[in-house]
Amino acid sequence: MSAPSRKIEPTRPPRIRQLDDTAANRIAAGEVVERPASAVKELVENALDAGAQRVEITYAHGGKTLIRVSDDGHGMTPDDLPLALSRHATSKIDGTDLLNIHSFGFRGEALPSLGAVGRLSVASRAAGAEGARITVDGGRLGPVEPAALNPGTRIELRDLFHATPARLKFMRSDQAEAKAVADVIRRLAMAAPDVGFTLTDVTGGKERQVLRLDAEQGDLFQALEARLARLLGRDFAANAIAIDAEREGIRLSGQAALPAYSRGAAVEQFLFVNGRPVRDKLLLGALRAAYGDLMPRDRHPAAALFIDCPPERVDVNVHPAKAEVRFRDPALVRGLVVSGLRHSLAEAGHRGATILSDAALGTFRAEGMASAKGQPAPASPRFWSTPRPSAPALADALHAQAPAPGLAERAQPFDGETPSARVEPESGPVDAPLGAARAQVHENYIIAQTRDGVVIVDQHAAHERLVYERLKAQRARDGVAAQALLIPEIVTLRPGEAALLAGQAQVLAALGLVVEPFGGEALAVRATPAALGPVDAAALLRDIADALADNAAGDVLESRIDALLSRMACHGSVRSGRRMSGEEMNALLRQMEATPHSGQCNHGRPTWVALSLADIERLFARR
């Protein structure tokens, strides 16, 4: 017996309604204002767009109960105040060209959005006009009233999200919100080093100045250098190098830290596009790639990088908070960042990081203090914990890629006796950057004397980098040899991946991987890089397809080939426990001075540490 059919009554479609301005502003606020720090960002950017030379920010309870931003910019007239609180009203663009944008803001959404979810008061005075004040509470606009104030604008936001209580449940602690506010101000202060900033916390009626930055003097580079030193500290300033590169009308500038000055998290990576702070995945990936083989995998570089390009070559109108951008030619920008950073780091040559010297001195002092009190000396801290990789059998390759002449072959092996220190006859120039070799201790460390101190070199780590750089130069000169497959391997990929990879066929062929379409979502792999030996072609192609999302398709192959060259260099370099003559040690020092990135081994560990004579004398209380 069949089941009775269910009669479906026709339903009336829901009516389409026009939302009122209050609801529309609250929806917009959900996109623009995520937390108090977002409100601070919008208000301070408005102040900078107004030409302010001094911006004062005050907050309470992490910005939840009070945000006040005062500036000395050009201000607004009484007639402009109501218009400034209406949606999509702005003085920064006329709407005819959304690509030619030179200001932080341009949407005209910030003030009406804030007024829809909090209690907002705007007081402003333009030059030659009377001061005026207007308030808005939960979207309800008040009248314009006279106000006494100096030229500029003062905006006060109280009880953020009081009109949308559900949003308050997603707020974090006062301390976390205050930290986010301070981070926003630091980023904007980097973007405008010629502007003074003051950040004050008035929670509980107690005034506490969190940050004070006076306007920096000098040209743009001098002002930026001084501002970064104040914000990121003395260690960053002492270990940073200037970046200045240009390609096809796009310029990269700023400062980047030496590889030895690294962080455990990406907390000191600041990126700016046409002066706008951004968190862009493309630029962050390029920054990581530039430091790829210069630091351990669990460490992160520190840098403040500025991309300047014609406004029409970048779209800043892709995110409500304007935190992301889209470049017309992302590959060009990524290549500029990677090559510009690598070139600048290579030009730094043998320069070492002062943080290593400070760490070494700190270790000496700690041991000395403990010994003086009759306590056992503490174990030396391990600043670089990345283990040396295991050594596969690469005898044939090593025969083809011999290490630097006169070092590995002539070094005498350690005979198993107690490690000893050997003093060499004085030779070599002490005026050279790494000085003249004076001794070898524990058959692994070279002690060199410079004009004003000493240098301690890890012979294996240093020579490993020298051999590695030579192998990379040979690869760049002669290319990557491809091993043709007797029977092409057919790899079926996920939808869309085959077309993506086929579009990168020329890049992959230059790295020894030859692929061609095989119909549908399949590719035929006809050759693989000879240096990699047997390759799981399917896994390799999927890795490359995933990397295409970061515009880094070639990086997967390059990193694998570089890893092999690194292992070859490790086996082809002077080993720990080998005795070296004074001539060999000095030859190693001179090669280090002439080799890029010689301050780090292939695994990111430092190859040498310098101690100045003044530091050594302080250890012995001579100063």
C-alpha cells in the first residue's frame, strides 16, 4: 500500500525590505570594527589623512569603555560634521577613480559605523572657523553645538558595542585588548615617522603613559631608522641592515635584521604598502623565502619593509579593514622582496650579529659569578638547537664536488688524545675583518686576533657554508641537470591543479622537472632533477600545486635541491676534530670574508662570534 501523498501548500515569498540607516551602519561596523584596536586604527588613520603632526590617543579598559583620539590636523567646519557621520561621505576621493588612492581611508564608513555601535562625540575646528561638536548614540544623531578647542579634531568613543551587546562576549581581556591597541599605534608610527604619538591608559582614573614618540627629524630614511630604533629597541637597530631595491617602478625599502638576530615567533615582521600597514600573505611568504637557508626552521626573521608603487598597480579596496592588498603583478613584487633582501644580506658579508657577542659575554659572566661563590658553573645555554642533519651516502656526488682546495684534504685528523690548544706562529693580517688565526682549540674552534678584539670561528660550520655557496653558484651557472624518465609517469591531480602546473612548466623545466598536459586533470612527468635521485613525482607535483597558492611554485623544487646541496656541503667540509695549520686557518678566514652569508652555516647556526677588547677587559674588571 503506497503512502498518501503530502499536499504542499504554496507559500508566499518573503518581502524584500530596505534596511534603515541604523541597521546598515551596525552591519558595516561588524566588518570594519572587530575590536577596540580596529576603532583606534580607523580614528588615527583619519588623523594622519588630515595632516596631523601630533596625535594623542587615550583609552580605558583596553578601549572597551573609552577611546579618545586628538590631533592637530586641518579639522572640519560645523557644516561638515553631520555629513561626516553619514555613510559613504568622504573628502579623500571623489568616486571617479578607485585605483588612484593616496590616503589611508576612502570609504567613508568608519565614523557612522562607530556611532552605530557606541556613544560617539566628534569635536572639530578648521582654521578660520568656529569650533563645533556633534554626538551620536547607537545611531541617533544629535544637533551641532558650539565647542571651544584648538584647530584640529577630538573624537571620543565610549562604551564600544553597547548597542550590540552580543559583540561584547567576543572581547578579550583588558590586557589583551590594550596590547592590540599598542600594536596598532606602533605600526602606524612606523608608517609616519615624522608624526608624534602619545598613547595613554586612564583605566581606573589612574593615568599611565604607555608610549610617547616625538616626531623624528631628518630625511625619510633617517627618520625611519630613528623611529624603528625607538620602537624595536637597541638590539634590532644594532643588527639591522638598510634595504633599498627597485624593479620596474616598484621600490622596496626599510630595514631587515641579520639572520642571527631572529625571533621564536613572527612578532617583529612589519609590512607596508604605499605607507599602509598590511598583513599580506604574499609579502610574508616572500620574507620567509628570502631567509630560507639562513636560519633554523623554528626561527623567524625580523624586518620592517616598505613597498612603494604607483597606486594603480595595487588594489587596496579588497578588504573592509584594508588589511590586505592585491598587486597587479604579484610575481614581480615577490621577486623584488626575495632578491632585494638576499642581495642586501649578501652585501652584509662577514658582518656578525652583536646579539651573539652579548650572549657569549653573558655566559662568561654567569659562569664567573657562580664560580666565585663556590657553586658549579651553569651549563652554557643553547641558542641554536637545530641538529645537524643525518648523512646519506653521497660518495659519488662528493667526488664530483670537491671541497675548497687545501683545507679538507690537508687537515690532519685528531689522534684521539685529550683535545689541546695549539698556538700558531704569528701570521696573517690582523687588520682583516676576521683577523689573523692565532690558535686552534679542541680541534674545532679557531681563535683569530683582530685589531680591537678576538674572533672565535667554528671551523666545520664556516667551511660548510663556503662549500654550500660554491655548489649553489655552480648550479646557478650550469643549471639543474634533468634525468629523463624511460617511461613517463602519469599523475592525476585535483581539479584545476593540472592547469596551474602546466602554466608553470617553463619555471619547472629550468629546475629539472619537465611536465606536459596529458588530458583532463593529468600531467605526464618526463624528467626529474637528476640531483634528487628517485622522486615520488605525484607527491612532488601536489606539493608544488599547494605552493602555487603562495606564488612560490619553484620554491618547492629549489628547497629540495638546496637541501641536497647542503648535505653535500656538510660532508665535503672540514670536520670537527681535524687539526689545521695556521696557513689553512687563515685561508678559511679569508674565504669567509669573501663569501656571502658566511655568518651562518647551512642550518642557520652562527659560524663565528666576535668579542671586542673592551668587552674582554670589562670581564676582568680592567674597565
